[in-house]
Amino acid sequence: MDFIANGFVQAFHLLFTADEETMVILVTTLRLTALSMALILALGLPMGFALGYFTFPGKRALCTVTDTLLALPTVVIGLLVYAFISRRGLLGDWELLFTVEGMAIGQVILGTPIVAAYTASAVEGLDSRLRQTLLTLGASGAKLAAVSLWEARFMILTAALTALGRIVGEVGSAMMLGGNIKWHTRTITTAITLETGKGDFALGIALGVILILISLLLNISLSFLRRRTQN
Amino acid sequence: MTPLYELHDLKQSYRKETLTLDISELSIRSDGITGLVGPNGSGKSTLLKVLSFLMPYDSGTLLYRGEPTAGRESAIRREVTYLLQNSFLLSRSVYENVAFGLKLRRTEPSEVKDRVCESLARVGLDPAEFASRQWYQLSGGEVQRAALAARLALRPRVLLLDEPTANVDEASAQLIMAAAVTEAEEHGTAVIVATHDMPWLYEMSAEIIGLYRGRVTAGAENILQGGWKPEGGHMIRSFPGGQTVYAERTEADAGRAAALDPSDVRVALSRPQQTGSVNIAAGHVVHLTLERGRNSVLVTADVGGSFLKARVPEGDPLCRELYPQREVFFIFPYSSVRWL
Ligand SMILES: Nc1ncnc2c1ncn2[C@@H]1O[C@H](COP(=O)(O)OP(=O)(O)O)[C@@H](O)[C@H]1O
Ligand SMILES: [Mg+2]
């Protein structure tokens, strides 16, 4: 078991000396996550609000589609997006394969249903008295929608954090769409996969520790939010 | 004076088969306190939601200050405000809750602050202590009072209160009712309040409207519900203890519940001679209430475990002979029992 202890020692060395390769992996992960989350929220929030707030024909079917997308395995997402953005695919000319933007497409498909489904159930679950209260205090139109979303803010933040947790920990589609290219598209999870495969544990453990810290932070925030929503 | 609301043939239903509201004619006065009474499920909340333009109705007309309302709902909602039966607060501080409607109306920030503090004080919530509290840091009675403050702050022309004291502590109930009286008497607001607090209504309200299964009845009406059986040419209902009340027979199955206007009931201190088609019910006085709006005394008596009410003019010498536990006889013709 010496190699693991050894791995830890080296891991802290990599982190505290700000090793260049490690830092590039972290920055790439950050860029990818920021881009993906921005798109996920921009798409998922309005979709979820519409699903939860309005009633329209086909709403049930749409909810079923969203729920199915929730359970889609990441390698299947990787495969589908790959087919679209590879040279021979429909979007081949855009040369997105093996770029951070290409990887973001996979993550958006992964995360958007999560945010949409959570937002929809949050908005649907809003107290029926909320609408009447807002109306009788004089709110209408866009203000009504905005305040309703704000009332659901803790639930929606929970949705965003859940999506975030899912995409930073995801490896299947990131590997297929990014190609795990050193200095370019290598992220925390794809790097861990590769280094472990090579038997080089130090970088893997260093990145693993960071990943664990991220999920710890996410979980603490989530349990705080859960307590807040129960009030 | 133009009535505040005039309803004509107004119908509303949640489900196809049953009408929740079926109001052929009703007008509501534009000053003082109007009471809305009726058993649970009779449509009080539904009527208040229609009157506050939170809920559409199926058919009929609704005039507000003599004018049709279609298309003007959101403008009218700016002067008519409704306190929900189980009112609730937005997920923000008490201050922000009370300020919410004022900010929507683009009130000056300094005035918002004044009005929030004034409204909170009027419902007995000390602004220094409560303004900064979060929505989950209040008791049920305090939630209800903060919600009322949010309505008072708007200086509405019409304030609709839906059983405002049903689920609150005694102290909150008194503060809420006192605020309603102040609103009506000092600010000239029309206050319409659904409540089961009859003594308070008799004392404070200018008018009482009764609802029963979505239909308007006189406010203090007796409802004789269930237990009616056909017998010969009449319908009969017996009270525990052996007394019976007769009513005229109606077609088919209409005879499930009947109303009896207390004004149609005569009160006697000794049993009169039985004559013709007249009911005589013996009972004991339970309480007497002065009806401020109509200068009369409402006598409630226990008749075989049911409460019946009769109305006596205030000047009637009989009033001096009435006191709790006194034996009385209520006299009313068969024809005064109306089927609902
Ligand atoms: N949202 C609703 N959907 C369906 N039926 C309702 C709804 N709200 C009230 N009702 C029905 O309408 C009738 C009147 O209810 P309500 O107006 O709440 O009476 P009250 O306030 O006098 O107790 C009741 O029979 C109730 O079951
Ligand atoms: Mg009600």
C-alpha cells in the first residue's frame, strides 16, 4: 500500500507548488464547468418555469421526456453528440470535436434536464395561495412570474448545485467529446482516469482530493438549502 | 349612494355538476362593515375571491361602483384587497412583505417606510421588533396580522377579510377585529368580513349577508337542515325531546334544508292557543343580541338542542321580560319555512 501513501505526499507537493500541468487541468475544468452551467441555467430555468407554471396540451409528454433525459447514461450522450459534431456529422463543419465547447454540449444535455425538472417541480409545488396573494397585493404579468421564481429560489439553487455536481463528476462524455488532450481538453475526471490507467497515482490523488473537496462543499450547501426550504 | 357591488344572476362552479355560487340578486353597501355568514362550504371564500377579482365567474353580471368590471380587473385589484382564509407570507422579511404592494405602486421610499411601520403598529406588531423578522420566525397569529398589515398599508377602498380570526390566538383575534373596525370607521374603507363570530357582527356590522350552498339567505337566518319527512300534505321535522315543526310540502326532493327568517318568528312568554297552520316551539333563551344595524333584538333559544332565532323590535316591552334561561315560545306559520 506504499504507493498510495506516496501518492498523497506527491499530491500535496503538486498542489502546493502549483504544478503547471495540474493547474491547466483545473483551469480547463473551471472553464468547461462555467460555460456549461451558464448554458444549463439559461435553458433549464425558462423551460422548467414553463413546465411548472403553465398548463398546455402535451405537458405530460414533455415532462416524461425530461424525466427520461434525467436518466440518460453519460456515454450515450457522448455517443450522440459525437455523431453530430464529428467530421462526418451534421455539425462537423463547426469543428467542435475535441474542444471545450464540444464537451460543453454534452454537459448541457446532461445538466439541463436536471435544472428543468427541479425548477418545474419547485414552481408547481409553490403554495397555491402565492398567486392569489401576489394578485391581491397588485402584482401582474412578468412581475408575477419573477416573484414566483424568487419564491422558489432555494429549490432552484438546489437544482443548480445538483446539476453542477453531476457535470463536474462526469467522465463518460467528457472523455469521448474532449479526447483527454493534454493542455487542452484534459479535465479533473478524465485526467484521473488516464493517470490511474498509467499507474501514476500522484496526479490522480491530487485531483481526486480536489474533486472530493468540491463535492463536500456542494453537499454542505445543499443540506443548508434543504434546511432553509423546510422552514 | 351607489352600492359597492351589485351582483345579478351570478353563477360560479368548480366542477360541472355543482354550482358553488348561484346568486340571483345581491348588492353590497359601500360603507361600514358587511358580514358574510354561512356554514363551512357554503361559498363564502369563493364569493370573496370573485369580489376581489381573483377568480372568474361563469355567468351573470358583477358591477363595481355601478360600472361593469370586465377587462378592468387588474385596475380594480389596485383598490380592492383580500386577506386569504389561511393567509401566508412571501419568503422574505416582515418589512419586505408589508412593503411589497407599496413598492409595486412605486410609492416614495420614505413613505413606504412610514406606512409599513404605521400598519405594523396598527395590528399590534412593534416595528422595532418585528420588521426585521423573517417569514418563518412568526407564530400563526403574527403571520395573519403581518398579512393584514400588508393590506392596510395599501390604503384600500375595499378590504375583504376571509375568516381572519379562525386560526389565530385570542389576542391576535382581538387586534385583527379592532383593526377592521378602525379601517371601516376612521378610514372609510368598505370592509366585508366572512366570520362565524355572530355577536361581533351583530354589534359592529351595518349588514349581514348569509350564504347557504351558494345562495344568498338573510344573514341571521335559521337553517333547519336534515331530518325532514313527508307526512300527509306537510313536511315534518322533529327535534330531540319530541317537538315537531311543520312546513308546507314541496315537489320531489327539495325538502332537504329549509330557512326561517327570524323576523317571521313571533315570541311569546306563555304557550298560546294552537290555531291553524302555525308552529309553536318551546325553548329557553340562550342569549340576546342587540342588532345595531336594524334596532332590534335577536333572541336565540335552545329548542330541543337546536338554536333558533327570533327577532323582536328594540322598543317592544317584551324585551324587558327576556333573560337567559327564561322559557319562551316561538310562533311561526308553516308557510314561513322556505325550502332552500
Ligand atoms: N379550488 C376548489 N376546487 C374545487 N372545489 C372547491 C374549491 N374551493 C372550494 N371548493 C368547493 O366549493 C364550495 C364552497 O367552498 P368555499 O367557498 O371555500 O366555502 P366557505 O368559504 O364558505 O367554507 C365547497 O363545496 C368546496 O368544496
Ligand atoms: Mg372559506
